[in-house]
Amino acid sequence: MTIDVPDNQPPMPLSPNEGTTRRIAVHGIMILLSALSIFPIYWMIVTSLRPENEIFSTLPWPSNPSLENYVFVLTRIPMLQMLVNTTIVATATAALQVLTGLLTAYALVRWRMRLAGLVHGLIALSWLVPFQVTMIPNYVLASRLGLLDTLTGLVVPNAVAAFAILLLYHSMRSFPTEILEAARIDGAKSWRILWQIVTPNMGAPIASLAIIAFISAWNEYFWPLLLSRKPENSVVQIGLQMFMTQEGNLWGPLMAAAALASLPILVIYLILQRHVIESFMKSGIR
Amino acid sequence: MTDIQADLARPLALARSPATEREQNVFTVLPWLYLAPALILLMMWTYVPLVQAFQLSFYQWNMLPTAPQRYVGLTNYQRLLALPEMRAALWNTLFYILGLFPMSVVIPLFVAIWTQDLTGRARTVYRALIFVPMIVAPVVAAVLWRWLLNEDQGLVTLGLEQLGFGRIGFLTDPKYALATLTWITGWKLIGFSTLLFSAANAGINPSYIEAARIDGATRWGIIRDLRLPLLSPTILLLSMMTILFGAQWSFAYINVLTNGGPLKSTTNIFYLLWEYGFQTLSAGWSSAAGMIAFAGFAVIAAGCLWLMKRFAVYDN
């Protein structure tokens, strides 16, 4: 589902009296919703910067900011290793989803096959199969392939995503056919057309897809929960959960761990804010 | 819209130059080479496992590779359906979904309509802020709310105490735990849904509204007779998402925060699958419960798609 995001809806003409009250109410609602959305994250960062003896303070800022909580987390669990692992897993997942998405979408757009409908259906329906239903056979397969407790095992089952294929398929379908025809008449092979003509023109959808895939893979929790054994072979989400189970009431370090686990995503958001919002909105909820 | 695009795509597939005629034989194989990676992976990790789960649901097996799998027919299903635990989990699944509706559909819809004339810088700032929960990892969200709602020193608890309320065991009292988890699940969605509704609402052709106003329609009349019908595709889409995935979204919070307790009050069907599978190691039960859930949600999905075709109003 695609939703266009026009920016210039003309404001409703209002009578001056109604205007002021309404404007206050409108801003009031949005400020409330914004505060609700952002405050828990703000409080996480503030708590993570408080020294131990001030942890229960209700001051809205840390009076003696210190990094001791971060130091504690980094010495107690292999957080840096986990951050590296998560970066590898999320990058590889995003890259592979783009790759398999491009190949599949290209095949579906370029050739008319007898079984195209079936292929389409198989791809779209895979999105409806809840992971919890297939988890036992998946686990058995992963252990047979020796993928338990490896980073490869975290990536491979997520290397293809229905939404990635469908997103690229829809943008590829609107690619001007004359250009492809011209290339084909010039004798270009399908492989070259894909990489030299189609892909370079798909920058925007590929970027959207990569952003969503990276963020979802970074936040992924359930499959690593099944697959990982040792903390040093795992990802930050699992690290955070383990830390919570062990040191659940050390609020300062716990918030520092949560901040570390979300920092890369928040930084990406700060830099690419508009892009991230629009990518998510174009592709619906998942 | 779809039809136009299909027409554009056709010449690409039909028009054949002499060179491609010669390669006809290659062409029947070539597309499948492009499709192979995705299809092999989907088979390996989704469809074959789905069939295997279906088979497993008729067997008794404790998940040890060396232990035998014993065929038990429909016993797993009969036992499960008679189990109060299963019935409670199904009810809880329903409560999660119903509880999410206000936060994923109703409130965002009205906030979007109410705030539609916001423009400029303020709008950009609000957009940027209310989107943030969407990209916060579920485990992080769980940890944040565990701190805010903590029974001793949590900020919400202290606030309620200031207001003269007693302490509430948000995560430890069976009366509140499910509502708390639903709240956390909804917290991640509310801003994003608002943005989706705002975009759809801003996409409504302003001349319709203008025409209605000239005809003397009231503000509420315009909302009821124009905006809501024209927003119905988005309303139905978000409702479908909530129904189909709401219970899955809450899984991480259940597992991190309550483990299905207190007194099983937060166990939904997906958590039950996980418990049977990886806690009590009864693969047959887990698979049978999985099949029941899958069949149920498949029927609901088909129903939702039918509803969308039937009732959504599209502005052509």
C-alpha cells in the first residue's frame, strides 16, 4: 500500500475566534502525543547518565552527569562485541534482502511465465505465516545445518522478505519499458540490463528498503532468542534481555545498556529523519 | 491504477526482437534462475517448515534429535481444545487485539482529522517526534516502560502517589498486566498510525470539502459523510494489521516482561506456542496450537480482504 505524502494541504479557513481556541487545542494534542512518544526515551538517557546515588532522583536532568553506568555495562557484558555482531547481521540482512528482491522482482517484471501467478502468491502469502508456527522446524533445520549460535544462522532465514520483493516489484513495473526495449535490441543480456540499467535507476526504492530492512534486522528479537547461546555470539537485543534478567534492578546500568542498544538506530534517524519516516509510511506497518 | 500498470508491463514481456526469438529455449530456464534464490529460501524456511509443523501436530515428540516421534492422530488437538490454558490464551489474544484498536486506529484517526490544518515548522517537529517509538526496538521499549512503571521508584508510580492513588502492580497484578502490555504495544504504534491517517487525510481532494461547505455542510457532517468514507481504505488496512499482527507484536513484551504471568494472565496464543515448544519441549502440542492459530488467522485475513474489497471507498 502506497500513501503519498503531500505537504501543502491548504489550511481550513477559520473564523478568528474559533481559530485561536482551536489552534491551542490542536497544539495541545500534538504536544501531548509528542511528549508521550519521546519522554520514555529522554528518561532512559537521563537515567543512564545519573550516578548510582542519584538514580531515584526525579529531577528532569542529571545534576552530576557521569558515564559510570556505561562503563559498568561495557565491563559486565561483551556489549561492544554484540554491537559489532548486530551491525554485521543487520547490514548483511539488508544487503541480501535488496539482492534477492531485485532478482525476483526483475524476473517477475521482465518475463511472462505460466507460473507467475503461483510465484506471486507464494511470495505474498509467506508474509501471513506467523514465525511462531514454523519455529520448531526452523530450529531443527538450523541445528542440522550447524547454524546454532552463529551469525550466519541469524541472517540466512531473513535473506528474503516478501515486502522487499513486492516493494521493488511495484517500482520496477513503472520503469519505462522503452529503455529496456532499446537495450534489448542493442543485444544487452538480461543480467547486464538488470545491473547497468534497471538497478542504477532504482535508487530511491532500494534506499527505502535498505533503511527498513536494517532497522527491522537491528530490532529483531525472536529468532536470535532461539538461535543464540553465548552472549559473545549474539546480538544487542538478546544482550539487553540477558542483562535485564541478571541485573534487573540496577536501573542506571540497565538504561545505559538500553541506550547503547538503540543508539545506532537513533543516530540513523537523526541523520535521515525524513527519509526514514517516508520509507516506513510507503511500505505500511511491517 | 493496477490495470494501467499491468498494461505498461505487458509490452516489455511480449515484444520480442529476432535475437530473443533464438534464445527462446534459454528463456524458459533463465527466469527461474533469477527466481531461484528467493524461492529456495522461502521453501526452506517458510513453506516446508509449515508442512512439517502440520505433520508434527499429529505426533508426540520432545524435540530431542534421538527421541522417537510417536504418531498420535488427532489427540494433540483434542487435548488442546479441552485445555483451559488454551481457552484462556485465545481469550487473551482477543483482549490484546481489542485493546490495541483505540491506539492503532481510533485515537490516531481522530487526532489526524482534528490536527489537519497544522502546517509549517511545528508540523514537521511533531511528525519527527511522534514517529520515534516506531523504530525503538521492542526489547528497549519493554525495558523503558519497566523502569517508568516500576512499583517502587518508577516515575509513573511516584506520579500516581502524588495524585493520591495507591501503588499499582502494573506488571505484577493479574488485573493490570495484560492492559500494561497492550499499552506498551500500542505506544509503538500510535504516532505512526497518526502519520498514516494524516497523509491519507491530506490526500483528500480539497474541492470535495469546498463543495460540501458551499452546500452548507457542518464540520461534523463533512467528517462523517466525506472524510471517514474516503479514509476507509486506511482504516481497514490498519484494522487488518492490528487484527492479524497485534498478538504477534506483543510477543516480545510478554517474553521480556512477564513470561506470560502473573497467573497466565498475559499468555496469548503465540506465547503459548513458544512455551509448549521451547519450555516444556512438547513439539506436537506447540505445532497443533500453531495450526489452530494459523488456520484462524488465515480465515480472518481472507475475511478482512473481502471486507476491504467490498466496503473501502476509493476516490477514482
